[in-house]
Amino acid sequence: MKPANLLLLMKVFTYVLVAAVLIAGGLVINSFVSPKKSDVPRTEAERSVMLAEKAVKADPNDPLARGNLAAAYLAVGRYSDALREAQYTMRLNPDEGTGYLVAGIALRELGKYNSAIEYLKKALQDKSKTSDWYLRVHLELATTYEAKNDYKNAKKSLDNAIGNFPEAADLYYERARITEKLGDLKSALEDYKAVLEFIPDDKKAQEAVARLEKALSKEKKAIETTPSKNK
């Protein structure tokens, strides 16, 4: 049986924080679109926002309701609204990681990478979550570090993600891609080969292995044919 395609799974599961809202309404998110100015929601995502807004109106000081609303706004791309509600959630319950996670993602999407990293690191301080939670946060950190071209820390975040989910082929592919950007072709090649151990017919990994083996071979020949200064 092939290992889970984790990154695809994470894309589908990206805004799982709204699960309480969706379950309450018996809903499943099918698509994410920008909200329309209409009293009638056109998508399940819009409907989840309406349900979350109603829950907050019913109890404005419920941190769970605020957190769900923040995540619902995040899911439809309303990043400033998501950040506002996430900050409200943090004030109501500073020890719970949901607000920090949502705030971190929203800030990244708003181009504020350093603040995003600060909040995502705080999300990791919530010790009450499952391994899936920490995996998610490490992936968001890796994405944020890469967005600011900090590949060294992006790789460290992927190292941590793999520590939480060592059988996810896509994580090795992502780490290989980042490691290659760092110029460490040998380590990148090892990770691309690790992908093929899980999924032998992965074409992207096959192409990467062939490309890096060729590059490393060329590099080796260049070293062998370069006259030594000691001679």
C-alpha cells in the first residue's frame, strides 16, 4: 500500500480547524472562493463562515467560537478578518494554539513573514495537541521560511515534520527540493531516492534523481580532471 500523499492530504485538510463549524451544520467544504456580498451563501465555505459568525454572535467570549470563525475566514481568503479573530481568540485563551496557528498563516499570506514565524512558533508551545497538529505547524513554518528565502530554517522545519510523520513521501520530496536550493546535492539526492522507496513510479522524483546524478557525476569528473596545486 502506498504511503499517504501528505501534501495533497494537507491541502484537502488545510483548514480542518473549521471542522466543528462544518460538523455542526452537516457540511463539507468543496471549494474555497472569495466571499460574495449576498445574504445567501453560494458555497459550503461561505456557509461555514455564516455558521461561525452566528456562533460568535451567540457567545462573543467563547474562544472556540472565535477560533472557528478565524479559521473559517482563513479558508475563504479573508486574511485580515482571520487575523483579527485569531488575536481575539488568543486574548480569550492564550494557552490554546489555534489562534496562533491561524494568525501565523494569515500573516504569511499578508506578506508579514517575521510576525508569522513568531506566531507559528507560539502555536508549537501548545502541548495538548496531537502529532498531526505539530506536523501541520512545522509545514506552515517551512512554507513561511521558504517564502522569505530562508531555506536553512525551512529545511529544519521539514526535518521536524518528518520526525512527526517519517513515512510521508511528499515530505522527503519537499526537503529534497529545499536542500537542493541550499546547494547540498548529495543530501537532496538521498531524499529524492527516499521518495522512490515509497513510490517507485513517482515521475518527479525519478527526473530529479536522474538530474542530480548527472550533475554530481559532472562535478566529480571536473574535480578529477582539475590539476592539483600540490603537483
